[in-house]
Amino acid sequence: MNTECWNPERELITRDKLEALQEKLFLETVQRASRSPFYRKKFEETGISIKDIKSLSDITKLPFTTKQDLRDWYPYGFLTVEKEKLVRLHVSSGTTGQATAVFYTRKDIESWAELMARCMYMTGARPGDVFQNMTGYGLFTGGLGFHYGAEKIGLLTIPSGAGNSKRQIQLMRDFGTNVIHIIPSYALRLMDVLNEMGINPRESLDLRIGYLGAEPYSEEVRQRVQEFYGIKAFNSYGLSEMNGPGVAFECTYQQGMHLWEDAYIMEIVDQHTLEPVPEGTLGELVLTTLSREGMPLIRYRTKDLTRIIPGQCPCGRPHRRIDRIQGRSDDMFIIKGVNIFPVQVEQVLMSIPEVGTNYRIILKKEREIDQMIVQVEVTDKVFVEDMRHLQRLQKKIASELRSELLVTPIVELVEPNALPRSNGKVQRLIDMRCN
Ligand SMILES: [Zn+2]
């Protein structure tokens, strides 16, 4: 095996050694966590004595931690160190309620940077490459995480941030950007801008590698992005509660994301019973931090739905892989008794060539009956064609959605750029059914 690694000792560790390391770090984590006000109380309430936690398999004796716990104990309830040891905090605004805060010691920032360096190096980024980081900096952890990883490897890093498409393109041209980090919906948006400017990135830009993450998206979008930009696009997974990005990442084989098991313990559980599911089955990802100093989290319910991909990756890394995130259990909507994730709609739409780069799903109640309206931007070329062609396309989209979702949506075709745009995470689902 000739796998080039940033940290070969950790990335190519044997499975046995990895599990022994996990156990050691896990026991230390439980010790450390028990010093925080939250876990001290939680362990007391649930009658857990840390003396009973002796091995990795004892993890199931420990209670889950939820987003609600982070809210209830905001701001300092999870700290295990003195405030003097902290160097950073990130706050998530929380679209559905009170904010949550995550704290980092200097060592936490360093281990985050180390994980990000592994991720990016694993995909082939090397000193001499020019990396344009096109996501928001600030309270959003995505921007800074990639920034740290890139600088640690020694990439020439352009912190261009989100938005301002023309300037992004100018920077790419002036400095020969070949590695980018971009939110998938913005990658689609930027395609329209490049098309409008008459720039073919395959001919006029030097792009080679792209990192896509921060929102669930379909394989079809990856294919479109790879095709259009002429890059290899890699899936990235993380969440601010676990530092940010750098939890799991694809290697060059693009067959699922290696979750760094020397930094996190993963469990996949049934989202209702919270019992573990068999390997390969879809469930909720639950994570325990192994190297967090300031704010360790035990059995944190991410609400993200995925599965473990069984078997070994050809790259030889023993860190098991998770599949692309299907969606958050919070995003799932129910219409006419069927459970649907927005990403399922996207998967169908993006496999149809006449469909453009933007869409949204609107749920409404009409005379007490739920209706699902899918608004779809079509490509420029289609829109100037005759009505009959548009009607055929409308029917085709409706029928393909019906066979995937088992629900018949109302499909509305709109011209390019008719739907609202965003430079950040995009809102694909608007639920107007008030109960
Ligand atoms: Zn691999």
C-alpha cells in the first residue's frame, strides 16, 4: 500500500491499536467530563459511578447528551477547565431556539487543525497549492477549520469568505486557485455566474480539488459540480459541537467519509429507540469526543442520519467510513403519511439535465389537504423553447418525483434566477402548513 498520509502513525494505525487507543482516551474523557457541572449532575442523577466505566463497551451505560442539554446549560455548564485556559468560543445561533456555545483551549484548536490537515492532505492538497476558502468565517466553524488545516499543510490560503461571486472568480484567475472549499448550494449558484460571464472553468481556471459540506446534498449535485468545474469534489462532515469540520472526510477513493476514530467514538442508533442498529443500516450518528480538553461531550446525538459503510477502504485507513448525510432528523417532513428528506427531491431533480441549479419545496394546506409544490428553475436553453416542451418537462419531473417519493407533487417550472439566492446555507424547504 502506498497511501500518502499527513499523520501516518494515526491514519494507518492497526485496528487493534486504534481500539486500544480509543479505550484509553475514552476513560480519560469520562474522568475529565465528570468535572463539568452538567456531567457531574447527570451522572449523579442517573446513578453512574465512573468507577463502573472500565472499558469501551461500558459506553452504553452512559446517558446521551442532546442539543437541548447544551441549551439548558448555556453558557458554561459543560466546561471542564478554568476559563483562563480557553482561547476561543463559537456560538450557534440556533434557528429553532436558544443559542449553544462551544469552547476551545489552545490544545483543542491545535488538534482541530491537525484533523483538518489530515483531511485535506488525504485528498491530495500539497504545499504549492492555492486554496480559496469560500465559506463564512466568524461564528460559523466551517471557514476557520479549513483555514487552519490549509495553513498547517502549507497551502497558500485565500480567506475569501462567502459571497461576492465576481470577486471570487477574479481571485481564482489572478492567483491560479486550484483547491476550493464551498457550500454545495453556492457551488451551484457560482455555476450560473460563470455561465453568465461566459467563463468555462475547465478552460480558464486551474481548479483541481473541491471540498463540499455544511449542508446535506445529493450525489447528483456532486456529479454536476465535478463535471462543470473539472474537479474532484470531496464530501466533508463536521458540526460545531465536535469542533466544526474535520470529523469525517473522503479520501481519494470517494467511497464514503473516514470518521477519525482516534478523535471520536461513533455509534449509529435507531432515532426512536436509541438502540444500536446493525452495521450498514441507516440511523442517527452519536459521537463521543476523545481529544477535547475544554468541553468533552459524551454520546452526543447529532440528529444527522447516516450509516456505516461496511468493509475496508482500498486506501488502507482503518478508520471506518460513514455514508453521505441523508439529512437531519429535524429536516425530514411528512406529507400524506410519507417521510421525505429534501435531499431525495434534489437527487431526482439534479439527475434531469434540463433542470437548472436552484429549486425549493413548499408545503401548503389547501382545503385541509397537504400539498407539496416543487418550484424548479430550468436551464436558459429550455426556457426559450415552446410551451409544449415545457409541459412535457413538467410532467417528466412530476412523474420521476412520484416514483421516488410515492407522493405526487405539483411541479412549477420557473426561469433561471427566479428563485431567491443565498450565499450561505440555503433554505430549500418552506413549510406553510400551520397546525
Ligand atoms: Zn479511504
